[in-house]
Amino acid sequence: MVEQGTRTTAKAGEKPGPGRYVCVDCGREVRIESTDADLVRCPTCACEMYNCFPMTHIRPDIKTPEDVMNPPKRKE
């Protein structure tokens, strides 16, 4: 089941955010770590469409890039 608001595909040239993107034609995986990075055409087959596997393991208390670098302490 896909969460509401979660995309299942992305196109080259977009900024889809951090996650794994798998080419719909050849299956090559491209990873994006930054929210500002553009999704490029597939390096193997030049396809522009990808299946999205966004990062879903981010803690709910991580809200900003600064939180990632200095995460809030977990409650015990």
C-alpha cells in the first residue's frame, strides 16, 4: 500500500528527493541523497522514467537538514 502523497514514479529532470529510483526499462538503480539533486536520465539506457522508493526510515522527529547532522536525543 502506498502512503497518500507518496509518488510511485518520477521523471528525469525532477527533484524527487532522497531515495532509490529504479529505471522502468532496464532496472538500473539510481540513488539520490539530497533534496536538491536532479534525477538524471538512466546512465545505462537513457530512459527518463523511474519507479520511486523514497526514504521512509526517517525518524518523525527529524524535520530539517540540521536535525540529520545533529539528531535530537531519543527518549529512553
